[in-house]
Amino acid sequence: MDKKVPLEIGIMRFAGSLAYNLLSRLIQRQQTNQGQKLLDETDENSSRWISSGSSSRSSSSIVVVVEVVVLVVVVAAAAEAAAAVVVVVAVVVVVVVVVVVVVVVVDIVVVATAAEAAAE
């Protein structure tokens, strides 16, 4: 009584898992950035903390971009596997675009607040 899962459903589950992991990392990164901001405010040499934090932000941005590329490749494979999945693929692509926009906006806000904190 072993039920076999269709390939399309398996690929969509995998894509959903990737999207969930991506959003989890974004939330974790935002919390880390807030903690870094608190360190910046309490340290005398806040510019040293800000510069060390910016390199970790850029490396985590690279990880996010790689995960988005993997997600798009998986979704493209799902589209080739079944034409009926095209609507689901379109929805997943829209979600990926929204996540990328959120990543960019969060990075801009973090850099702006860090620059503002350094100016004070």
C-alpha cells in the first residue's frame, strides 16, 4: 500500500521547502542585524562594528541569491515535468520576486540605519 507521489508534487514540495528556508534565513538575518545594531549603539567605536557587520550582510546576501537561483531552477524543472503546473510555477516565481525585493529593501534599511547610527 505504498502510495507514489507524482513528480510534480514532489518538486513543488521541494520548492516550498526552499522558499520556507529562504524566508527563515531572512527573518534570522533581520534579528541578527537588530542585535548588531544594539552592539553598535553600546560600543565606543561603532564604525568598527558596522564595517564588520556589512561584510557578513554581503555574504548572506550571496547565499540568498544562490538559494533563489536554485528555487527558480527547481520550478523550471517542474514546468518541464508537467504543463499543468505552469500556474503554480507562475505563483512561485512571483513569490521569489517578492522575496528578492524584501531582501533588497531590508539591506537598504539596515545600511541606512547603520549609516545614521555612525553619523550620530
